[in-house]
Amino acid sequence: MKPKFFFLGLFWLGLVSFGVWRLMGSVGIHANQERQVMAAEKDSKVAVQEFMGSMKARLQAAMKEGGPANAFSVCSEVAQEMTQTYAEEKGWYLRRTALRLRNPLNAPDNYERGWMERAAAGSTAETPISTYTKAVTNEEYVREYHLMKPLYLEAACLVCHGTPEQIPDVVEGLLAEKYPNDAAIGFKEGDFRGILSIRIPLPDEELPKN
């Protein structure tokens, strides 16, 4: 075999080998990303159950012990505590947000607002919308698993979010004092109230190096 054909053959063999190596690396990355998404999906569902279960139990206990005024304080405090706990212990983003806000610190970002306005705002407890879940790349180019669970107003929440006639005077006074620009009243049972938003970072993957 002439030298030039020998070296040409080596060149093409190397090129094919490199292509196979890249393909296998990409397949491995994709498989690992799928495993990450499945793990994040499982973790986010557990977080929803923990958040909702803790909120409901603490609110019921607060209502029983001190009535609507006590429940009013607990609702905000428990949500903030759990948000902080998940951020510190797990590095996750977890919070409630809505289109009609009570606490301005809970204002939605553009992604959350867009989904609520586009898909969730017209839904009710009788015609609910499914929880949104997706692996996305955020504005900082970081991959993350995002969950947005619609929240619908329960009857027990009317003492803080219902019509003026349904809100006790003591709660009305607390609202005026703590949230003078409150927009989270006037709801009916079953109305779309907002979302529980969870984001779990997904580690970056790179092709194997030589």
C-alpha cells in the first residue's frame, strides 16, 4: 500500500473513531440528564406534599388556638420559613406567588407571570389545570427543573381572602397595617389563587475529555 493511502486511511479511521466517541459521550450525557430530571421530578413532588401538608396542619392548629387573627400571622410566617429552609438546606427555589399579591416580596418573575396569565388564571377548583413541570434553561443559562402547581382557594381561606363581609374586623385591621396595598381579597371558594413554584438546579454535563 502506498504511504499516502495508508495515512489517508489512518486519517479517516481517526475521524470515524472521534465521531463515535462524541456520539457515545452525547448519549451518556442525555441518559444522565434524563436521570437528573426524574430525580428532580420525584423530589419536587415530595416538596409539594411537605409544603402543603405543613401549611394546612399549622393553619388548622392556629385557627383552633387563636382564631382568624392567629391564622393570618401563621400563613405568612410558615410560608417564609419553609422557603428559607429549602433554600438553605437544599439550594432550591420554593415559594408561593400570584397575580393578585398580598406581600410584594412574592411578586412573580416573567416566566411565572406568563404561565399564570396564559394558562392558569381562568381555571378553578372545578376546572383545574395540570401542574406545570419542565426542565428549562433560565435567564442565567442554568439548567433547572421547574414545577408550578396551581393553588385554589379553600373555604377556610375566605377569612383572609374573601369578600369584605367575610373578613373579620381584626383581620381587616391587620391587613391594613401590614399590607396597605393588598390585592388578595375578593376571592370565592375554588378561585385560582396563585401557584407554588419550585425550581431545582440540574448539574451541567460535559463530554468526556481525553
